[in-house]
Amino acid sequence: MPMPTEERLSQLIAGLVERRGFDLEGVEISTTGKHAEAQARVKVTVDSDGPSDLDTIATLSTELSELLDEANDFGETPYLLEVTTPGVDRPLSADRHWRRARGRKVRVLLRDGAPAPEPGGAAKFEARVGELSGETVALVLGGKHKPHVVHVPLADIAEAVVQVEFSKPGAKELELAGGIIPGRPVPGQQDDEPAVDAADVRGSTPLLPESVTASDSPTEGTVE
């Protein structure tokens, strides 16, 4: 039986994910083994405006597993379902990503021909995300020593990726950015570690909020 496509699974689970208060950020399917020994791995990435605690993610994982079992798209092929939230170093490709990244440091690449936010500035630079207002985002430049705000049209930004930080930003930087969205990890704190892999959340290993793994059997659907 052929594997379902990522588009098919996205359409199948999108409604449930939305009803539980999340945005579906992506579905990835990979396989290991061949023929009778083949196993599928399904990674579902979700996000929300508020904090995503482990219990909530675990409940969503169980419900998604039950939905996949009922659809039976994998047939007799066993699958491992992983439900996770985006890592810290995520690209910002939608308005909601910019809202949720407020207070984070990002590396910005302007599109060809777009003016730099400051005279003589480069097309690639680092800044701290401020308030999103319509089609424009406020960015804090200057780091800890000379923080100041500029406003950049989203249409001028070709790429923006959140950066992992190992030290806390300056108080003035955060003030100009408008602070951190409630429930989001503060830059430079332990919560900024990348999401754990599914292999790290089995057995008695402590679970982190970013990732929950469901059963690898299409007939069980329980959270490990």
C-alpha cells in the first residue's frame, strides 16, 4: 500500500489541530526499512499564540493518532507519530510567526533592490523583533549598547530566521521590542534548547514540552 502524501495528511488533521487551538506548521513523512519491514515516521509541527504545555501536546498527539488509525492511510505499515512545536531557530514566513517572535533576535535578509533600514546599511543584518503593525514590522537595531527602532515593510524581507541566544538581551532592547510574548521562553534561558528528538522522549527519559511521541503501531495510538 503506498504511503499517504504530506498534503493528504495535512488536509486530514488540519481541522482537529485548529479546533484544539493550534496552527498546523508542517507535516513530514519519512520511512525506514523496505517492503515488509518498512516503518513510517510522521512528524507534525504545531504552534499557538500561548504556551504549549506537555499535557496539551500529549492530548493532541493521542487524538491525532486515533484520527490516523481511523483513516487507515498507512494500512499495515507501522508508523511513529511525533507531535512537536517549532524549534527556536525557525524561519519567519507568516504574520503569526512575526507576532510570536517578538523580543527574539533574527537574522534578516532583504530582497534584491530593497532599501536598507539605515543609510549605508547591509542587506543582511541582525535585529530584535518588535511589534508587527499591518504590513510593517518594527526591528530593534544596535544591540545592547545603542538600541533603536526602525520599521521595515514585510514585503522587503526575503528571509528572516530566529537566532539561538546564549545570553540575555539588554533591558532597553527588550523594552523597545515590547517585551517577550507571554508564555514564550526568554532569550538566553535554558528553555532555548532545541527540541528533543523522538528517540529522546521514550521510556523514563524526562519529557520536554517541545515534543511528544505517540505509538509506532497503527492500531494502538497511545502516547509513550
